[in-house]
Amino acid sequence: MAKYSFSSGYRPFILILLLAIGFSCKPQKHQTGLIGNKAMVVSAHPLASEVGKTILLKGGNAVDAAIAVHMALAVVYPQAGNIGGGGFMVIRENDGTVHSLDYREKAPIHASRDMYLDAQGNALPEKSQNGHLASGVPGSVDGMVRAYEKFGSLPWTQLINPAIQLAEKGFELTAKEADFFSDFAIKLKNYSSVEPTHFTGKTFKKGDLLIQKNLAQTLTLIRDKGRDGFYAGEVADLIVEEMKRGEGIITHQDLKQYKSKWRAPLRGTYKDFGIITMGPPSGGGIILLQMLGTIEDYKVSNTKSKYGEYLHLKTETERRIFADRAAYMADSDFYPVPMNQLISKEYLLERFDNFDPEKATPSSEIKEGNIINESEETTHFSIIDPAGNAVSSTTTLNGNMGSKVLVAGAGFILNNEMDDFSIKPGFPNMFGVLGGEANKIEPEKRMLSSMSPTILEKNGRLFMVVGTPGGSTIPTSVFQTIINVVEFGMGMQQAVDQPRFHSQWKPDLISFEKSFTDRQLFENLRKKGHKLSERNSIGRVDAILVRQDGTLEAGADKRGMDTASGF
């Protein structure tokens, strides 16, 4: 595979870093995340974060570490980490050069617009959410190969071996993991054509080893054959056989012709900050820039007397922007997404001209703007290497355990991303988000996403790497985390820890985490006409902040097992 070196390598410093590791990285006091002098990895699982750090200590760069973390998450976090799904990666080199990689799944070539409708035209969401027909063509392996071809520095085998070892030797389950796998066993049994007994054969308990021999074999083929270890040969045959048994439609031709795509990142500004994020087929980056562009003209505060005003403003912004998402956002290879207009200042001012600071606007009165011609189980990781190169990557199977179909003999779970298309215009997906004609199902089209891997600059220098899972809540969670830092003066961990709120066009309500208990604020929002709904956690943000002294502070979300590892 061809190699591409990040500018300003850092190999001469590795020996110094190895000597310094004993005292250069330590947890700080209340609401301060792990501090690293040189490098940081934040992911959804401690074992995956350690894998990433190990790669960096061996001299690998941020993309090397990202590939290794992605593959490790496919083993230790199979509810969202994957080789059977897809995602997006945003990269910033230390000289400021930026890239974004779209490895989102595609609709199979035999997919059709009305494939999830019955004879009367009624939507059949069960088919788009569970089972073989719910899966798009996976993009993760091709994406990691493409990233390696452009930026890889260590041997490919070194990046895949840690995941193979974790699958082959197993890893000990926490009590929470044991409960999760025990609860999901029946769904995996019901939807897989061959029972995956390593998941369903027993009730797990804390301390049990999860060993995945077939997954180890698949990862070994990917290690030894690269892309052909997944999209051709034995694994491809196993995928197609699984499809035939379950009446799915992914074929050898689908696998052979899948290609991830390098795209120009979506760029914007917020005051002194440069925003680098993902464009279509992710709508998340557009939503984020629209929210930041709208709120930029308002003075916001998190003081007790002013926080309610901020939440009202944020909610009104979200309602208008999610209406735009339904109408205008889709795979730009198939639909002319008006990106520049959607994020322009003139458009945002026009969209917000009926904003009333004292009164909520009912969603029934909100339409898309006037344009001239994802359960929430995703996972995110953020990485900064010692040279200052940064990666923000979000990947998913869509719902928890995706389609609940495990490919027999290959050991990995397939996505249920077809539900992210508009299976019927005006019918909500599993996250309650409405879709329109732009995001209709078409062969080889990529389904619309909310994933928002993002990198911030301040005065031209790297400032923050951030992202989260959470379906439709992804861009709003990223937005809140950014505002917590740049407007409210929080550190990275404190910004991640704060209670979150989410709203979208429909349903017409504000969701809030139950950890937030300011009843007076709720009463003030109700007086403005807002409906509120308590829920469990929103998102699991993993982020890194470059502090004024040049050190790195991690924000690892306590809502999950998310963990930082650095040096």
C-alpha cells in the first residue's frame, strides 16, 4: 500500500516520550479530564483507547491510531464499533491541511424506493430496522484501507493485530457489558439465520471472557489481504450466503464495487474559531454550522437567570434547522444539496426573522427555508498525535447491534442503515426524524446521516477535536459541547459532563436528561409554550481540547465506558 507522511514527523521524540510517560499524564481534580503533554486518544472503550495510545507510542500517526481504534472497537464494542457498518472521518494535518473521508454505507444495487412499503403504501419500519433487508453495503473496511493508503506509516499488520488478539483471546466483561449482551441475545438469535452461540449460548456475568473466534479469522483475512479480505473471497461469500438465507439483497457485485470517497470537508466559522466538519451525505455538519451561525449574533450565558433564554434560543434554532434537514439534506452525489445557501448568513437571518424571545414557535408553523434552485448507538473517537495531527471519526451500525444479524462464519454484525433513508416521505425513522424526497432510496445511494465528526481551530491553530454518537442528537450535542467551552469557559471534561437538551422539528418538545433538575427553569420554558420530556442520557461525547499551555485535556463521556488514554 502506498504511504503518505504527515508533515513534520515526530519520531525523534518517541524515546523521550516513552521515558516521560510515567509522570506526564495524570488525572486532575474535579471536572478536569486526563491531561497529556503530547498525545491523546478518547474512545468508547478503555481497551480501544489503550490500543490507540500503543500505536502512537510505536511511532504511528493519528490515522494509524484511528484505524487500530476502529478495528478494536469492532471487537470490544460490537453494539456500535464495527466492520459491518460505516461512518465518516475528518482529518487535520499539523500544517492546517484538512481532509474528510466518507465511508458511509450504500444502498444495494437491487434496492428500490418503495421496498419498505406494503401493497397499500403503508410503511413497514420493522423491515428497514431489523433483519437482512435492513442492511446497506458496509463501508468501514474500505474506509480504513483508503485512510491507510493515503496516510498510513506503520505496517498495516501492526494496526490490525491488536483487534485480532482481543477477538481471539477474549476480554473480560464489566457488569454493564454482561447485562447488555445477555439482554440482546434473544434479538441476535431471532434475526440471525444461524444462531451466534458465542453471544446467545449463556447468560453473561461480570468477569466472563467474550471470545469471538470467527471475528478473529475475519480480521486476520483483512490483515493479510487488505480490502480483498472483506469484499472478496471467503468473507464476501459468507456475507452473500447470509443474505440468501435471510432474503437480503446484498450481492457480490455490491461488495466488489463499493468505494469510500474523499470529500472536501465542510468549513465554517464561529467568531474567532474555524469549524471543520463533515458535509453530505452527513447532514450533521450542516446542522452544526447552521446552529452556530444563528446563535453567533446573540449573547448567551449559562448563569441561572439567563440559561433558560439560551435553551429557548437553541430550541427555536433546532426546530427550523431540522425542517431544513427533512427537505434539503441527502447524498450530494444524487441530490443537489444547497450547502452554501443553507449555511450562509443571509439565509440564516431570514430563517430566524420570526423568532420570538418570549414565545415558542409551534413546529406546525415551521416549514423548510426558501432555497433558490440515527436507538442512538453510534460511536465516536478523537485522536491527537505528538506532531499535532488530529482525527475525528464517527462510525455506526445505526441501531444497537444494527440489524441484529450476525454473519454466520464471519462473526460480525451487519448494520441497519437502510432505515436512515426516507422509507416513505413524511414517515419518521427510528430516531423520530422525518425525511423527504431528497433522501429517498436509490441504488448505490448513501443514506443521510447526522454524524458530525468535527475539528475546531482558533486563530489558525488546532483547538478541539469533538464528536459523539446519538442519532439525531449528534449535532446538537456537539453544538452544546462547543458552546460550553467557547462561550461558557468550561474545560473539556466539564463541558462533556454538562446535562444536555435536544429538540428537532418534530416531535414538538424539548428532551432533557434526567440529571438536570432545575424545576424553575422548566416552568419558565413551559410559560414560553415549550413541552418538555425527561429521558436518559443524550450522546456520549469524546473530545480533546488543546489548552493555552499546549497540553491536551480529554473529555471522556461518563454516560458510557468512554475512556481517555494519553501521554
